[in-house]
Amino acid sequence: MSRSFDKLLDVIDTLLGPEGCPWDREQTPHTLCDYVIEEAFELVEAIRDGKPDEAAEELGDLMFLLCFISRCFQKEEAGFTMDDSLDMIRRKMIRRHPHVFGEETVDGAGEVLTNWEKIKRAEKADAAGENEPPKGVYSSLPKGLPPLLRAYRIHSKAARNGFTWATDADLESQLESEWKEWQEAAASGDQQRKEEEFGDYLFTLVELGRRHQIKANSALHDANVKFLNRFNTMEKVVQAQDRDVADLDLDALNALWDAVKGKE
């Protein structure tokens, strides 16, 4: 592992060297951000599709970019190396798992997450110093997270700090209230109000999923895949008849959809 890692760093150093690649030498940590996001999505897709060979390749692509960014920071004399980053995460994992590396005991995964948040806030407070205000619960929440995932994180952090609906019934009552507000907004024709109420309903729905160990972004991903698979199958049936989906009326499409669904 270490030899392969060192060899990868040697390749990056060559690319960034005086006789290296002109394109690579022009890159900065900032210019590489979009590539990191793209590679991360490709890795997630390979994992969700159950393709370990592709996942192995995408892991390599992502690791290359992370190492590349580290070397770019080094080139800019940012004051840290890849070894520093690896040591930071090693020490952080030890600190945040006192039930494994220390004497603490926990009662289940939920308590692990609660302790994680407490330790994290304490770390942020220590790093802030005496003259800076303490960091809030959401101070470390990335602004660039996809909205559904960000909503999930917001609810998770709120729940760990005791701010959530007491029971599922209370939450379901809130959902009913949000749905009525959406219906009123839809009837009003006010676009801004419709978007606001739709967002409120969706935000609350994310919490219902979280309480049942469902991540809204993952559930929606699976629903997207299911719809596309059914539609593609339906489209192939229509094309085999030398026709186009757009030529069928809604009743015919619904009947075909039900037939495809029934064969699953």
C-alpha cells in the first residue's frame, strides 16, 4: 500500500515538475474542486450500481485528485503535506472514538453520533480561542452539499441536540399541516408562496425519512432509477412496433406502464 501510494505521489510530482504537463502545472486547488465533485459522483454511481471493478477505478481517480490537490498546496507553500493530512485524520478518528480507543462506553450507534457531535463542538471551541465566539451546531455544515442531503444533515444535527418532534405522530401531523399550506398556496397562484410551501413540505418529509433510517437523496435516486428502467422498457416495446412513445395517448401509456410494472 505505502509503495503504491509513494509511486502515485512520484507520478504527480513529475506532472507538476519543470518538465511535466503544461495543463497539470496550471492547476490550483480551486480549479480542481469541480473535478473532485465529478469523481465523487462517479464513485457513488459505481457503488450504487453494484459494480466493484468500476468502483475500484473511481476510487483511484478520486485518490489521485486528493493527492494532486495536496501537492498543489505544497507547491503554494501552504504549510502542510499529505503526511500532515493523514496524521490529522488519524488523530481525529482516535479522539472521536473514545469508546474504542479510550475508556468510555456507549449504548448503541445513536449515542456514538451524539458523542461525536459533542466532541466535534469541543474541538471547534478549543480551536477558536478565547477571543472568538463559540462555534454553533451548524458551523461545520458544508454549504455546497446537495439540498436533500443538506436537509438530512440539518435534521440529524437538530435531533442530536434534542430539537425535533417528540413522536412520529407529531411529525405526521406537521406533514398534514404543511400539505394543507401547500394546497392553499397552489390555489393562490402565487409562485413564490408555492415554492416556499413546497420547500417546507419537502424539508419536513426528509425528517420523516430520517426517523426511519431513510436518506431522501438515496431514496429519490432509487426512485429515479426505477422510473427510468420502466420507461426505457416501455419505450422499447413501442419502438418494436415502429411507433414512438409520443404518439400514444395517456390511457395507452398507463396501460403499457402497468404491464411493464407487472412483469417486475
